[in-house]
Amino acid sequence: MRTQIKLLVCCLGCVISSAAVADERRVSAWLHEVKFGVLHHDTGDLWSGFRRESGVDLNLEGIFSPHIKFLGGTVRPALGGSVNTNGDTSKLYSGLRWQYEHASGMFFGIGLGGAIHDGKLHLQHNDRKALGSRVLFHIPVEIGYRLTAKSSLSVYFDHVSNAYLASSNEGMDTLGGRFGYRF
């Protein structure tokens, strides 16, 4: 499973980078923005409450162009993944993101979706989280600033868990920074 997740994240990266080289008008028809991030893995201080795993996650996310205006912001589909550099839990996720952008350049986003991971389901070692099921809920939150019309910097947090639908539900948080490029 770990190899498949890393392969899928690499494929997502290749698709996005080849799209960036292609004619920007064609790309913007389906891809709205790409985000690259470096995240602290299994932060534990925020939602999950404790930490077992370590390392840094490299994060890549594509936010797609189809959208719906809602509550002053925009809802768009997103697809992404995070690969852990220590060999701990990596994940692929998808879902819907609502983002509000202020005229000052500040923005706030929140989402809901699902994730698949290559981590442990049950507690086997004290250095790995017991996530309970292979498919988890994914909840991202992002606050940032648009540097230019095309680029942004942000603080990104996400949480994955099974919402107590399985016997083990230790959950996992990541927190870090991301750079965004809008087409």
C-alpha cells in the first residue's frame, strides 16, 4: 500500500507539473491551483491530542476549476497527497474545499472529504498510530495570503480519523506551510 500511495502522489506531481508547462489557458479550464507544502507529521498538539509518529510530510494538492459560489466563498473539488519522509503513514485524499478570499489578499479555506493511507489499523508498536480503518475522513483548514494574483503562502492544518466508526481511532494531525500557484 505504501508503494502505491507514493506512486500515486508521484503521478499526481507529474500530471500537475506537465500541466504547468502546457498552455495555461487549457490548464485553467480544469485546474485552478496547485499547492506544495512541507508539514510537521502527526503534530498531536491540536485535534488528536498525542503523538506517536515522526518526520516531515511533503504535500501536493490540486484544486480544480469547477466551482459553486457559496456563503461569500467558492467551493471546489481538491485532490492531494502527503508522503512521510520517515516511512511512517502517508495518505491520499480528495474532497470539497470552501475558500473565502478577502480584498486584502488574506484567504481562509476549510474542507471535508476522505483519505486512504498506508499506516497501521491497530496498535502494534508505540511509534505508529492505530487509525482503525483504511478509509478515513479528511478535514483541512488553511489560512493564507495571496502574494500576487497567481501565488500565495499559507499555514495548513489537516486531520484524518475514522470518527469512531472503527474500534481504533487515534486520528492524526499535520501542520505546516504551503506555497500555492494559481493558473
